[in-house]
Amino acid sequence: MAQQPSYSDIQKAVRVEKFRIWAAWFAGGFVMLGITNAASDVAYLGDIMLVLFVIGFVAFTFTAFKMTNALNRKAEAARREVLGDDLM
């Protein structure tokens, strides 16, 4: 029979997942910046890459916030389950 995780375990897991999300966001942004900088010397390619990467950056930022908010909702539900709170 598996023991139910404590609230502290849930908090730690959520913190780690949030760190992974934002670390991936930062690393992806850094890579996109490097590619854009490398392609900036090629006539129109640099401009096209810049526009695509700005759109991608906005999309990745939106997705990271959605993932973080989803984790917050799951953590809140788990907190209610572990601590026995019923806010609804």
C-alpha cells in the first residue's frame, strides 16, 4: 500500500517542475538569440529569422505561463486533498 505524499513533497515537486519549465524557456531563448545573431549577416534571412523567433518567443512564453498555471492548479488540488481542505 503506497503512502500518500505529504504537502511538502508536493511543493518540492511543483517547484522542481516550474524550474524545469523556466530553465527550458531561458535555454530556448538563448539558442534562438544565438541563431538570430548568426543569421543577421545574411541579407533577408536575418530579418525573417528575427520575425519568426519573436513570434516563437511570444508563443513559448505564453506556453510556459500556461504550464506554470496548470501546475499551480494541480498543486492546489493536491493540497486540498492532503490537508483535507474543501474550498469549494
